[in-house]
Amino acid sequence: DADVTQTPRNRITKTGKRIMLECSQTKGHDRMYWYRQDPGLGLRLIYYSFDVKDINKGEISDGYSVSRQAQAKFSLSLESAIPNQTALYFCATSGRGQGVVGTDTQYFGPGTRLTVL
Amino acid sequence: SQQGEEDPQALSIQEGENATMNCSYKTSINNLQWYRQNSGRGLVHLILIRSNEREKHSGRLRVTLDTSKKSSSLLITASRAADTASYFCATVLATDSWGKLQFGAGTQVVVTP
């Protein structure tokens, strides 16, 4: 079984709809991230969470919200989807203690392809 | 603007040849990581090099880091068709105690049999 899973894998929706993307992990990691990827571009950080009580905005948080329901679950919501939110969305996890500088590897889910019409 | 930029944007080679791609960054780093992404899939970590390291190897991969030039290179030796993928560098800034990654736009590598 995959360590980081995302649901749904594909979603087509209409402008104005509320959408939730879900991420679960079995790696026991404390840190979780949401990224979006647009064609020809690298990944851009939307939100990140370093434990259940901690939520932080990333580079492009406008139009998105997140919820860390448990250490293993981190969901991303689009309150009112718009066409320019059409992208590939990735969840990732890493494990590290708070305040430790260094050298974390991130583990990615398979992605959710979202299309907003 | 992005912290890391890969060069070239695309690379086409034949099986058995070596593939080299470069990453330049703007701000001092704690470490630099390389990831591979097969088409439409999640990223897979390949190798991590710390700011005090100059070279690391992992199987057919060789990574170098030149902090004076703020650049890194990834060499894949004896490439195989299965190496066809996009390769991304990602940096952790020296000022970031939380270790967030900043990604470049990637190099798309095609290896033909």
C-alpha cells in the first residue's frame, strides 16, 4: 500500500463549486504539505502543517484553505473553484522535530488532477 | 521568482549516454535535493546534498554542489529508457529552520532506446 494517498485522483468541477481534496499518510510523519503544479512549472507551496495544531500559508494560499484533522490527514479545500485553479495537486509529508534545521526528504502522493470548467 | 532554475529545460539522449542537468539558485541554502517525476505522477526523492558537501553518489547518479557559484549538477550515467522523466531541484534556504522546499521548473529528459 502507498504511504501517501490522495483522493480523488481526478476531478472535474464547475466554477463556483466547493471542492475538497484529501490526503492520508501512514508514514507517521508530523509534517504535511500541499503543492500545486502547472504545466511547465515546478511545484508551488499552498499550505503546510507541522503538527495538528499548526497551519501555515505557503506561496500561493489565496483561494484555498486546509484542515489538519489528525496527524495522518491533511485536506485542501477550494471554497469557490475558478478555472485558473485547474492544476495537478500534490500532498507531501516529511518527518522532523520542531526547530531542527536541516535535511528533510519529502514523500509525495500520486497527485490529484483537478479541472475547473 | 523561483529560487531554483534548471538548465536545460529539455534534454533528449540515447540509451547508454550520460545526461547532465544543472540547477542554479539565488539565496544561500542549507541543502539541495533532486527529485524525479514520471509523467503525471508524484515526485520521488533521488538524492540530497548538504551545503558543506561537494559531491554525492547514488547508484548511477552523481550530484555536485558549488556554493560559491550557487549551482548544482545532476549526472545520470549510462542512461536507460526508464530514466525518461522530469527532474527537479529543490532547495532548503539557510534561513528556513522549518526545511521548506523551493522547487525549480524542472528538466524534461527523454531517453530513446
